[in-house]
Amino acid sequence: MVKGLWASALVVLGSISAQADDVLPASIPVANFAALPNYRGVQLSPDGRHIAYRLTYKQKSVVLVHSIADNTDAIAIPPFNNAEIRWFDWATVDTLAVSFGVSGSRRYYNGQRLLRGSNIEETRFYAYRKDGSNVAKPVHLARPARDRSQGIRGRSVKSEPLFHDHVVHWLPDDSDHILLGIDADLAGGAEIRKVNENTGEFRVHVADQ
């Protein structure tokens, strides 16, 4: 179905483009334009061989990755659980980085117990291969540091940063890494991490001041 929808959009765009080279038609059916907004946020890969775009399906945003070179089936990246896709961009020629917004409830943050039912807006950040090989298990680009916070009764409480998708630099000359700003110690500042897009492993490039 996804392939059919995309093929229909290409047919519409192709027919308009072909006519524009000759003589524009007197009128173009309104339906052609009405269908186009379903596809938005088109991002061309650095090598120009793939495109990524957002499609609304059953009131949910899904990111599709489509090969221009061989016209194979699109790879679908759906939102997970209660998350919503916020934005996406090509991190490298082979990798798409996708930011998700998550609205949930935490019991603890930075070792402090929160009011029951406290809703907190958060983000998550993952890397997907353009061939879809890791859609089921994408690379977590902002892993929480080893937890050192203390909960009630001296027990360690897992707590991770709220925002994961602050890209400091895409490092276009480095095919494996990006720079991320992460408030790893939950103190309100950010350390700069050099993150491996293939594994999620990182080293601190600039420590939180």
C-alpha cells in the first residue's frame, strides 16, 4: 500500500513536470494538490540516491525511506509506544537520525521523587539504516550515563536526561560520528558527546561545565 501511495504521488508530479516542459495544461485537478500534503518533510540523502519523507497513516506520522536509484519498496519507520515523530535528517549517506517526542510520567528525576502523575515531555533519538536492517532495534544515540543518583532509602534510581536530540554538529567529514549535547548529570548544563551512529557508543568531547 505504501509503495502504491508513493507511486501515485510520483505519477502526479511526473505528469505535471512533463507538461511543464511543453505547455502547461489549462487546469490541473484539485485532487492532485489535495493528496500532496500527506507527504511532507522530504529529505534527500547526501549522495542523492535516497529520500526520506513523512507520511500520515491512521493519524500517526511514519517516516519512509525510498530509493530513487532502483525504485525498490520504501522502508517504513513507525513511532514506538506512545511516541510521536518530531523530526528526522540524514546523519550520513547510510543513516537516518529520527527524533521522537514522548509524553509520560516519571516517579523520580535526578534522585528526587516527583508528584504522582507528573507528566513530563521528553525526547528520544535513534539512528536507522537506510536499508531497514535495524528498524526493529535502532541505535540509541543518547544512552544515559551510568546512574549515580540515589532514591529513597539509599537505593539507586535510574534517571536519564529528558532531551536526547540536541545535535551540535553532524560532522559531515566523519561517516561514523555526530556531536550531541546531553545533560547527562541532570544539572541543567550539557556535555558534548562524540557518538558512534552505528553502535551508540560515545566519548565525552567536552565535559559539562
